[in-house]
Amino acid sequence: MRNNTQAARYELVLDDRVIGVADYHVRGDVVVLPHTEIVRPLQGNGLGAILVQGALDDIRASGRKVVPQCWYVAQHMREHPELADLRAPATS
């Protein structure tokens, strides 16, 4: 797992090959996660959860909050109540 700041995405790497990405946009103290993807042949093996959790751990360490625009990130956060404090407050 690595944060590719040049491409503004987290990358899950296996054998020196990028097998998953979580795109992001930083807006001050908030990180928007609009899209995640695992390469098709490896989908359904729990790699998405590893990717998302790694991204969320890094965001937590940075002191920022998350806007989970990607349905998978939102679902992962709902399934893990211990992540609730990472969700950015809704703005009106």
C-alpha cells in the first residue's frame, strides 16, 4: 500500500504491480474519496477492504477527515463503527 501523491491516489501493490487504487482529493483538512477499484481478476478477494482501510489509516494519521463519496468506502465505514470519527461533518 502506498500513497501516490503525484497521482492523488492510494495504490495497492502486489509483486510490483498496482492492483488497486483509491482516488482522492484533498480539500484543506478533508479528504474526498470518490472512487476505488481493484483489477477485475482479483475482485472479490477482500483486497478492496485492505486498500480502503490502508487509505483510512493514512488519513487518520494525517489528522484529516473523510468524505466517502465512493459507495464502497461509505459501506466500509458503516460496517466499521470504529471509523465513525473519521467522517467529515455534513455541510449545508
